[in-house]
Amino acid sequence: LIVFGFLLFKGWDKVVNDEIDGMVTITGSFSCLPLKVGVEAGDKECMLGVKSRDGLNYALDISRIQDANTDLKVEDTIAVTGTLKLTADKLAPEWADYEITGVILVNTLLRTR
């Protein structure tokens, strides 16, 4: 497997390089995604995502992941690299109840400091 390295600068929490390869890197807290106002929690389990340092929530689609930590815990600081689909795009129904900015089709997911 090829491990993708990326450079994180202090204070940068989102690096977008759409013109070259369409990839984004988001750093933030591994956490449960918030439900939209008016949606009952009911029997919904915690849907894990990333809350960026600027307070935006992103769902994680790990179906095509290449490299990931398997021992992550809620509130760990992570860096996620992948392709971003914004909520303006048509998203899968599984994300409809969550207050998210978009879904990241994850290539790499790593714990950071």
C-alpha cells in the first residue's frame, strides 16, 4: 500500500487542492455527528465523523479507505484525506438526518496531535 503523506501547518484545518486532484485534508476531532433540528435520536447509534477545527461537521465514507488507524476513540484528533462531496450535491440517504457540511470519501484517516 502506498501511504499518502501530507503536510499540516499549525492553524490550517482544511487544505483543498481541487484543481489538481480533487482531494481535501480535514483535521479535527473524531466525534459523533449532530442530528438535524427536529430529528429524534430514537434508536440511532452514534454516527462517527470529524468536527473540523473551524466547527464544521463532516461525515466519513470509509468504503474505499486505503490507510486507517483501527484503534481510534471518540475525541481523538484526526486528519482525513479524501474527496469531499458537499451537501449541495445529492448525498446518500444515510446522511439525511445529520447536520453536516459534506461527506468525505476517505482515502486515509490518521491520528494526529
